[in-house]
Amino acid sequence: MATIKKGLDPLLLEQVKLTCDGAIANSSIAACGGIVRDYIENMLLAFAAKLPQCSTIEANLWAILFGLQIMQDQHVEGEILVETDSMEAWQTLLKISSIAQVNNSLVNTTTKWISQLPVVNIFHIPRESNMRADCMAKVDLNLAVKHPKRVTLTL
């Protein structure tokens, strides 16, 4: 069962947290990244990836999708708490609003992944609470600006 809500709850023993972010540079270079932590905030994995040209909201949706996929590939188990500082991505997944410039197949793929996982809660968090994920997104964004063909995935 997947639920999407706003706000933060303390982590419980069976919970893992995916904090993710997307970033855009020069209107044409995009990247995303994130960090997965256990219930006592130990880092389980981190990722960064270069994206095709896309909007900021799409970069944030890619970050959520990649994070969920990597967690499943790495057999990270537990109730998943996803944190994003993108109000637009959060609202799109919540279906509060439909953003015209968003790739609908990306939204559909992300919501499909969410629905296939046992428990996923998605939270909107303040930008200042998302600095680590922002740094992960910018790691690959900075590399992409200097080396446009480079694609990185760090686990």
C-alpha cells in the first residue's frame, strides 16, 4: 500500500529514508541524486545520475524513481519514507495538480513503482532539510557540465 502525505514523522526500526533531489544547469543539463538511510540515520547507499534534458520537476521525479529502483536492486527492505523538497513533484504524485510540462510517462512510471512497493510515504520537506541530497544531485551535475557524456551511479 502506498500513501503520499506532507510532514515528517520520526523513523521507526522498520523504516528507511530516501532523501532525493534533482538539479538543472544552463537550462539543458540535468542530474539527480539521493541518499538512503536507516532508522538511526546511517547511510545505506547514495546515488547520482546524469539525466537527459528535462525540467526541474522532472529531475526531481527521476530522483524519486531512481532512488526507489536502486533500493529495490540493492534489496533495501522496510517501509520507505521518500523526502523531496520539490512541492511540484510532491503535488504531482499526490495528484493535487497536473503540471503541463511534466512527462506523463515519467509520472506514470514513478507512481507504478510506488504502487508495487509494500509501503511508501512521500513527504515534502523544506529545502534546507534536503542539503545532502542536493549535494548528491550536484555532484553529477558538476561532472556533466565539465564532461557532458559522463554518466555516474554511485552505490
